[in-house]
Amino acid sequence: MAQEQTMKPETAAKKLGILLSAAPESFRGAPISRTAFDELRTEPPAWLEDLRRDGPHPRPVVAQKLGVSISGLGRAGIDEPLTTAEIKTLLQEKPEWLVRERETQAAVHAENARVKQERAAKAARSQD
């Protein structure tokens, strides 16, 4: 019988969108089986729900919640994890860097959409 696959706690935390250092020791201390990981995703325990709701959040989650890129966080000097309350405060206060980075992110998304549409049109013409 094959042994069940496992993943490192770092990998599981990344896939769950949580900060590893904020997770309980029982999660951080040992590899996580695929079955256990699937259970965490489908039936998250209270500690996981609390982390997802309140943070602290890892940089990719902070960037997503603020509507900026991870690079934008770096340019703004935000290197530490933020809580949901800190993110909400930033969204309410709208500091200059956040407005600028959100505009940059929107421009990048618009350009990506334009390129995708252009490629689709080109592909459609080549099939005609």
C-alpha cells in the first residue's frame, strides 16, 4: 500500500493563504497529509477561520485585499504581515501610495485584458 503524500507546513500555509508563523504549533510542527489538508480546506477549524478573517495575513493576501501588487507593497515599504483591521484602515485612509499602486494595478489588468482580447481576435481571424 502506498504511503499518503504529505506537504510541508510552509506549503500548506501558502495554499491556505495564511501566515505560517501565526498558525498553531500543531500545524507548524509536522508534515500535513493530503487528507488532513483537504479537511482543513473543506471544514476549517476555528483557528484557521480566525486567521483567515482577522490575520495577520501574508503579503500575497495583503496585496490582494488592498488591490495592489506584491511589488507595490514593497515600493510602499510594507514588508510585515498586516491584520484585517490594518488593511481596512489603509483602505479608509487611502494614503497616496495606495491610490497610486491601485491605479498601476488597474492599468496592468486593463493592458492584460487588451492583449488577451487582441490575441483572441487574431486567433479567430486565423481560423477563418
